[in-house]
Amino acid sequence: MTAPFKPHLLAAQSSDGQAVWLTVDDRWSNDRREAEILEEEAHATIRLIDGRMLSRQGQSVRLVELEVSADFA
């Protein structure tokens, strides 16, 4: 039996090496609180493809498991 899917964010790296997060409206934001929270595995997979299309060529795009903190409580 597989483990249930946990919420994820879509992250990439900006040209200056900082983490950026994909938002619901397809922007890359420096503010993690603006990131789209992906709660279903199928949707996360689709957004990963979207993120790769929206990123600069060669930019690494990855799903990052959401860690609950005061920002997301």
C-alpha cells in the first residue's frame, strides 16, 4: 500500500540562486506564502510539467513537500 500524497509546492531556482515558488496564476514568486499548494498527486504532476514549461531553459524545477509552519498554519 502506498503512502497518502502529502501537500507539495513547486520550486525552482532564480538566476541569482534564490528559491522561487510557482503561484496559482503561473508566476514565480520569492515569497513562499504565495505558492500554490498542491494537494493531489495528479494535479502536482500537471503543475510540474507547467512549471518546467514556464521556467528558463535548464532551470531545475522540483516538487517540495510542504512543511507546516506558522506561515501555512
